[in-house]
Amino acid sequence: MIKGILLHQGESNTGDSLWPAKVKVVYDRLLADLHLNAASVPLLAGEVVGADQQGKCASMNRIIATLPQTIPTAHVISSEGCSAGPDHLHFDAAGYRELGTRYGKEMLSLMGIHL
């Protein structure tokens, strides 16, 4: 049973203002191909390494933040405070764990489970 779809933006198209529309195409196709209802299968999209961690692609987070305007069932998962690796493109292990925890908490909340 599919309860949600997780998405994490890569760095290859940072600054692409058409990104939300491109994500919508993929999301809509997934829903159609899998015969899912958007109202019951939200999209959770995580931010990239943030400016607070000197993220090289942190400017993309402004675009990611607009995703719910294009996909009403989208929820943006903050990366603020998630520690980065030395390349400032990727999270380190602790950063990934924290971001994963945030994805999980948001999904549980959407399912009506509050910790």
C-alpha cells in the first residue's frame, strides 16, 4: 500500500524555475500509472543542503518551497540545521538521518499519528 511519495532534489538543475512543473508531470504520471489518488498519496519533497550549512545549491530551496503552489498535496521538508558533508552539496550521515526523521514525522502527521 502506497501512503506517500518521497522526492529529494538533486543538484544538476539548481535554479530551474520550471522545476515544480516538471515534478508535477512526474507525480501525475506516477499517480496515473499506479492508479493512485492524489488526495490520499501526498508528495513529500526535501530541501537540499541549506544556506545555514553553506550549501552550494541552497538557492534551490526557494524554488522547492513553491512546490505546494503547483501540487496542492505537496509538503516541503526543511533541511535547516541538517549537517552537510565537506563538499557542501550532500548531507553527512547525521544530516541524512535528521532529514529522514523529518520525512517520517511529516508522513506520520499526515496519517493522523502525532508523536
